[in-house]
Amino acid sequence: MDWQTYTALGVVAITLAIFVHSLFFKKKSKTSCGHNCGCGSNKKP
């Protein structure tokens, strides 16, 4: 195998790792942004 094959396999492996990571570690809060951006989601009534 040449270096291009190894590089392509590396890119596929990294993409697969990111995909699997995003499946197992989803965001905990889907209703608010969770940051101090001023969008109004963190205000108390």
C-alpha cells in the first residue's frame, strides 16, 4: 500500500470516531443554548 491509501484510511477512521463520539455523547440540554449569549433562555421568570 502507498501513502495515499494510509491517508485515506486515516481520514475515514477519524470521521468514524467523530461520528461514534457524537452518538454516545449527545448534548444534555436541547432547549437552551447553555451559554451567556443573551438569547433569553437563561432568564428566570
